[in-house]
Amino acid sequence: MKPSGLLIKILFLSVLLLLLSIPGLAHHGTAISYDMSKKLTLKAVVTEFKYANPHPSIFFDYTNDKGEVEHWVSEMLTNVSFLMRAGWTKKRSEEALKPGTTVVLTVYRSKAGGLSGVVTKIETEAGEQIVAGSPADRDAIIDKEK
Amino acid sequence: MRQCLAGLVILGTISGLSPAAFAQGEVGKVAGPPDNRPFNPRDLSGVWWGHLYGYSLTDPPMTPEGRKIYDSYKPAYGVALGSPEAAASKEPMGRRRAIASALTTDPTFHCNPLGLIRLLFYAPAPLEIIQTSDRMLQNFEWTWDHREVWMDGRKLPDVDDYIPRYNGYSTGHWEGNTLVVETVGLDDRQWVDHFGYPLSSKAHVEERYKRANYSLLELTVTLTDPTIYTKPWVSDVQTFRLVKQQNLAKAWPALAEDRCVPADENDFFRHIEEPAGGVK
């Protein structure tokens, strides 16, 4: 049975959550350019998603409390090779985050201020709890003795 | 060009272990379970995924000239320069001075090559080893780079006859079941690792590879560079685990062609990194 579009989106976003929820070692743009002490949760509309190196990026519109539309730029804490290996090819990813899609993003703003941030979490519009689950590790692809 | 470590396939390895756990004494913990499958210790071929990100958790003593060059390098990796975390950190000094990527002097941020040692200590992506009758070849997924090690008994060349290269000139020989590789002729613009430790064109690099079991390859590197470091600097033990080729990707059962493409790099720099760094 072919998975439904919604299921695909949930699976994709679950994977993204897994990918983005691990602090790991310091990343070039994370703790340095962004204020990781102030978490923002923004319900936003995707305007552009780039499945590209060095990191995927999401451009989104967020309507603030004053009713003004803010045009944000952000990078995601993952790589296309990781997405691809998790089954999220360019086509599937672009479909799940196509322009006009509403998502709830966990964002950390750049220390320089402005509408620039790093996205560490993505949730569906329905507000579903996307369980991170246990992170897969390198063992998942290692050639192990049975 | 750079990758993030938050990859699905390495999440547990990185997230579950602090950098201290990667020190030499903890190798067993990251080496994985025992593997009793028979193997040929002189067969190093396959796709291997290393666990270390960075050369060493020990600070190398430097010459005055080395220190001057080190101070001029401004990495974008590590703990933020001048932060309380940097002050409290026990990490080596190179890992406590990161600045915004829009302001870094890291040459790889504009698609200059990583260089030999940096490629070998790069946890987010695998490498592939191919052995032919006269060479050992290594392909590196990140930046789609490669190098060759001559195994035909030739001596290291007189590098003054050539222009220096990012991956240098390498020859190798077996000492028992340890492959010993020597490299000279390294371009001095490369960094030893992401944290901005320098090396000079006079550097001599020795790699020692030992296949410890069917699915485990260990590497120790010694960098001898007297104009920069007052004594040879030995790396932490990099442990590579053998990757099942079919687990790499549905579409690409081998290394991904992750080149550094200046067009993509420049686009990202302009639209993402400059705003993030407050650079107009």
C-alpha cells in the first residue's frame, strides 16, 4: 500500500526532528552565529526550500504579533547526504517543504539580530507531537558480525 | 564547504559521547563490538567511517613562528571565542576560539581543499580505500577528494622539484600488518583540522593503519613539522568502522559526490551566512 502524502510528511518531519535534535559537536553556524539561549517557536509558511550543500536552507514568512510579515532566512542542521541516506531524496524533501507549506519551526536567531536563524526542529501544522525516538547511530550502517 | 555532524547515521556516536571520550584511552568504547570474522589484515579496501572530528585533544607546543601563524587563523568550529563556555572549557585551545562563519579565515569556506590530515579526521563523512597492484587509493566523500599512496617501493620525491599539493606526495610500506605511509610536499595553506592548527610545507606526516578486526581500522598520525611544532605531534587514534555498501544509500551505493561547488557555496554564504554574521 502506498503511503499517503500526510504519512510521508510525518515521516519526513520525524526524520528531520531526529536529524536536528542532537547537539553534537560545535557546528560552524550554530553556537557561534546564533543565540542558542533564546528558543523561538514560529508557525510559519515556507517560501523556499533549498536541498543543497553545504546545508539545506529554508526561507519562510512569519506573521508577528503586530500582523507584519517577516521574511526569514535560515539554515538547517543537516546535510543532503544524510537526508538522502535516510530516504529523503531531493524530490521527496522538496515536496514535503514546498512553498506554501505551513510548519512550526524551532529557530534560534542570529546574534547579529535580524531575520536570520538556524532551524533545529520542524513540526506539522496539526501540532502533532513528533516523537524523536532513539537516535540511530553509526551502527545502523556498519558492517557488523551477526 | 562544510557538513554538520547532526546526521542520522552518526547521531548516537556523536551525541552519546563527549569529546573526552574520543581520547586515546577510550578507543575501545567507540571501536564497537568484537568481530570474530576472518579477515586479511593487509586488505584495507572498503568504505570506512571514522569517528573523530579533529586531530587531537592535546595541545601541541609550538615554535614562536608556529604560534604566530596559529593566532592568525580564525576558525568557525569549536566553542565561541571569548564566551564563558570557552573560559570554562577543558578543550584544547584551538577548539575554544570559534567566530561567526561569515568572518572566518578557514580556507575551505570558499571551496579550497581540506588537505590531507583534515580529510582523515572528518567524522561526518566516510572514505573509501582501494588497493591496486602499486598504489593504495583513498576517496573522500566530503569534497569528493582523493589521494594516492605509492606502494611500489619508490622513495619520497624531492618536493622542491614540484609545486606543493594539498594531499602531498605519499609512499607506503608494510611493517608486519601495519601499513606505514609517509607524506611530504603539503601545501602550507591547509589546516591540520577544523580548529585552525597550522602546518608548513616542510611537514612530514606519517600514517599508521592497522586493521584490528574485520570491521575495524585504526589510524594514528604523527605530524613532524619543526618550524611549527617543537616536537612531533601524535594524533588521537582514529577508528574507522567498515560500512555495508548497501546501507550507504538507495540511489548511490558508494560515496556521494559531495563536491564543494563554488556556486552553491557562494549562494549559501550570501543568503545565509552573511545575514547570520551581521555582515551586509
